[in-house]
Amino acid sequence: MSDIAVTALALKQAQTLHSAQIAMTRKQHEMEMDLVSMLADAVRNAPAPQGMGLQIDKRA
């Protein structure tokens, strides 16, 4: 009977650890996606470098 209890306890501990790892991975992914979004917005809103994007030079 104690073998079953020990096995059940070990499985419960492993499940708790796995759930915590999943939660941490999910939060890390959310933070990385927020960073990517922030960088993409900054690049999208940045003005074009001087001499680019305002006129088309058809002589080239």
C-alpha cells in the first residue's frame, strides 16, 4: 500500500513541477512577443533615412 502512496505522491510532485515549468515558459514567451511587438512598432514608426523614400530618381 505504501508503494502506491509513494508513487502517487511522486506523480503529483512531478505534475506540479511540470505545471510550473509550463507557466514560466508561457510567461517568457509572452514577454518575448511583447518585446518583438515593441521593436516592430519602433521600426515601423521611424522616419526614413535622409535621402530615401521621398522621391523616385528616374534618371538612375
